[in-house]
Amino acid sequence: THSQLHAIRGSFLDFVDDPFLIAESESVRYLADGLLVIENGKIKAFDHYETLRDQYADLDITTYSGNLILPGFIDLHVHYPQTEMIAAHGEQLLEWLNKYTFPTEAKFRDVEYARTIASFFLDELLRNGTTTALVLTTIFPHSVDVLFEEAQRRDMRLIAGQVLMTRNAPDFLLNDAKIAYEQNRELIRKWHHKDRLLYAITPRFAITSTNEELTLAGVLKAEFPDVYVHSHLSENLKEIEFTSALFPENKDYLEVYERFGLVSDRSIFAHGIHLSDSEFERLSNAGAAIAFCPTSNLFLGSGLFSLGKAKSIEQPVNVGFGTDVGAGTSFSLLQTMADAYKVIQLQGGQLSAFQAFYLATLGSARALSLDDKLGSFDGGKEADFIVLDLQATPLMALRNPTLTASLEDLASSAFALMMLGDDRAVKATYIKGNLAHEIKPSDS
Ligand code: GUN
Ligand code: ZN
């Protein structure tokens, strides 16, 4: 553990702007031989090695050659209680929830079980190069406590909140709206801004909430304006039909959340597959964000997200990637990018490697309004970063030659990395400048 000054030398890739809106030559930053200087968990300096070498001549330097160092990945939507029910066969959303999800989440009434899964889940994030996540829990307040406690032990920046559900689920998974409101107030006071932890008000989705519960969620948001709101939106056609039957006075799905004051620049909605132009426009105007969860959308047969529409130059909506485990089929943001590429291909569009890596880093940091702290190697930010091995498997080594200084070669190598890579490519994960996961040479 380094508490003072130390540095990492290697090839660094990050973003200074959005490559969906700005040319890649202007938005991508690639230092083929760079130096990242870290002091007390924060970035003190970042530049070409040659530029900084004299100033930091006596420094303790760790060198990674032939790897690519990126800001840590951000998972913008994931359910930790669903970790052990990943890859459950055969259903679409509403049937899948009833058959697999709700019975699994009920097990979290046992706090020790919850802690075991929370610990496994966070280690799995680190193994996959994910250093920050926006996480759903269950209705049980202790399922929030154990996740935050385990994240705190690992020094991770994590956002989570108690799941709110008052109807259309089995009795054993329903909370009382007024009691849940009081529990949320307590959890916010206990955890929001504690170390690196932040709180999200988390109504599961419109279907499982009553008007009373959404009203109280809006009251909470008004009382604690800088907490997040995290939910699901427009994922599945039967879900949308059921929502409009439950809330007939609303013109569309998004309006349910709008009417209760739940749509702002600190709101993150998973999926958004079947949104109207008006809903995209209102999300853009509000500064809200969509978590694009391609492995989940394909697995549940939910549909193809219109990334091109969301990231339009005229009316951009903030977007990041969610793994959405357990409907998602991988904790790897690399695998998530690979499926995102295929989802865009199926719609006749294009997703470049740089655009995908942007979404998983600075794009998500911006979606969370945390880009002053995370998402790139700018000085002053928190030193969460990952070392990726472009040649992690024999096939990747065959496909990916040694890195050059050219942005064009890098685009091709980075693309092969996202299509072929997974946890095996995450050679090391650093949290606040400290090594939190590493593949040792003998492991591979
Ligand atoms: N909508 C409401 N709950 C869930 C969930 O657990 N997973 C997914 N994918 N969608 C949901
Ligand atoms: Zn989800």
C-alpha cells in the first residue's frame, strides 16, 4: 500500500471529450509512453514520461509495458442480489422476474447470506476492471448496509439504495411505503457521502410501485436533492402495456416518473429501448441518463437500444453501459461493449472502439455528474484505473500486434480487445492508487 507519492508508467488511453460529438482526433488522449503520478489516492500529474521524468526522478515507478492503461470501468446498472441467478433459462422480463428473480431476492432477508453475496459481487467487479457501479439491492435495509460496508472496506466509489416495491410482486418482497420512506431517510443519513459512497432512491420500476410510494420517493428526492434516482424504463413491450394500464392518466412511461419529480440530471434509467421521440427529448432536456445494457437486452429478448438516437448531436442524452447482471450475462464491460457493437450493427449503425471505451469511462462519469472525480486521468481525480492485456489469450495475441504510437493502429487493437476480451484481459485493477486485483503470471 502506497500512501505517499508513487507513479505508473505505460501506455495510457482516456478521453478529454465525447467522441460521439467531437472528432476522435480531438476527444481521444493516447500517451504511448506516459507517466501517472499518484499522491494519497489522487492523480497529481499525468503526461508523457519524457515530460515528467526529471521532475519525478526519485519516484517509486511501476512499469507496465505492452499493456493499455485506462480509467476504471463504471457499471451504470447492476443488481448485486442477482449474482447467483445469472443465466436463468427461457423467459422474458415479467415471467423471468416471477420465476427466478423474486425468489432469489427473498433470500436476502438473511443478512449473512447478503454479506456473502455482496463480498463476492464486489470482488467480481474488481476482477472485471469495474471500479464504480450503480447497484440495485433488495427491499431489506440490511442488504444495503452490507453492500456499503463491503465497498467501504475495499475503498470503492459505489452508489446504491434500498429497492422500493409495494405491489405486483410476492408478499415476501413488498415493503410498506411509509416504513420504506423512513428507512431511506436513515440509510441516506448513514451512507450518502460517507467515504466514497453515495445513495440512490431506487423504485424498482413503475409496475411495482403505488402512487403513494412514488409520491414519497419524490418527497425524499426533494429533501435530499443530491441523491440519485435509479430505476428501469421502457425495457419490454408487455411491461410498457402493464404500466399504461396501471397509470392510465399518463401519456407515456417516462411521465410516470416525471409526475413524481423523479427525472433530473441525477436520474439514471436502465434500458429505454422503446422510447418515443418525445421521451428522448424530455430525458435530454432534464439531463437524465440511460444505462444501455446490451447483454441483458439480448438475453431477455427485450429489443435493440437506439444508441444513435440517444447520442444524436441535436439532442444528446447521457448514456453509459450497464451489465444488468443477472439478466445481463457478464460482469465484463468488455463483453458488454462487444454485445453493444452487435446491437448497433443489427440496426445498420456503427460503434467505434473509442466510443465504446468512452461510454464505459468518462461517459458514465458524466452521466453520474462525477466527472470531476472519475472517468479520466486529469489531475485531481481519484486514481481508479485498470491495466488491460491486449494479448491475454493466444487468439488475442495472434490478432493484436504490439502497440504503436498511431491512433489508427490503436483503434484496431482496442476494437479487438473489446470484441475478444473479458476478465482474462484485466491484468490489474487499482483503487485510489492501490492494487486491488492482479492476475499473477503464474495464474495464466
Ligand atoms: N425491471 C424491473 N426489475 C428488473 C430486474 O430485476 N431486471 C431487469 N432487467 N429489469 C427489471
Ligand atoms: Zn436491471
